[in-house]
Amino acid sequence: MPALPGTTAVEGGLPDPVQDAQVIFRGVMNAFARPGTIADLGRPLGAPAPLIPAAAAFLAALADLETPIWLEDCSEAAASWLTFQTGAPFAKEPEAARFAVCSAEAELSRWQRFPVGTAAYPDRSATLLLPVRSWSGGHPLTLIGPGIETSRLIAPAGLPEGFLGAMAANAALFPCGLDLLLVCGMEIMALPRTTRVREA
């Protein structure tokens, strides 16, 4: 007989799965439509550490049996929570990931291993969730691209070293490439592959 999930895995999910998932989905779509703006995903989830609440909400709403998740740093409790709440399989290697939860000290060399899609199917790429400490106090960056009228200035604190280089390399892959979501608390900021990131 299979083991039953622990209390930690069962608790802390979407209180109202249908309504909350719709709120989260709209927040994610709005974030991607307006890169560099902050979107609130609603009520906090009680996911175990080290899952950031916004990353947990995104996965609880959008991950399923066909979206393998890769975890750069995750506790057994957090992995059990994701399994129970989403049913999504875990990717053993970055190459198999559809969603990737990066750590605060993300190793950007791994980003080259995530699927970036193909010329025929550019949507078959990974979406990365990268935690930041806050939305201000970091090195100022300028964003340009679709969804931004002229340019947009952001300064999230806690981006990993080499971030600008990694984003430039990703932009060079267009129309293929990775889509990035910065997460902080229950808020997100999208940096899709169409967005160019430069020093301000």
C-alpha cells in the first residue's frame, strides 16, 4: 500500500483552487504582457521552504502531469508538497524541465542546459522562476521590447552574478529562448525572451 502524503504536503495549497488559479493565471499573463511590472498573485500559500510563495502559487496553478519541474534547491517537504499539489513529475536534469525553480544563488551556467524550443516549436522551452530579495535596491537595469512603450527601469535586489550576460545570451536565441519570472513574496515580474535587459 503506498504511503499517504504527510500533513505538510496536504496543507498550504490553493484555498479555492478554481478561483485562485484564475487569479494567478491572470496575474502571470498580465506580467508577461507588461514586462518589468509587478503582478500580485493573490493570497499567500503555505508551501514549505525554500519555495517562495509566488513560485509555489505559479506551480500550483499551472503545473500538471505534462510539465516536469526541475528544482535547483529544494527540501523533501517542498518536493512532497509540489507532488501532492500539482501531480507534476520532477525532471532529473535541466534538459527535461518545463518549469525550473532556481535558487537565490542560481548557477547561471545551468541555464544553457534548459530547453529553449526549436525554430518550428519555439514554445517548447522552459520557464524559469528566480527569487529576488526585493524589487528595489539593486543595480538599475533598463528594459526594452514588446509590452514596453519606450523603456522601463527596474532595480531588483539579489540577482545572481552574471545575470546581464545570461540575459543577453538568451536574447540572442530569439525566437527560441527561456522565459524568466522573478519572484518575491507573492509577487512576480516577467522578463520574457522578447525583453532586452541592459545596464541603466
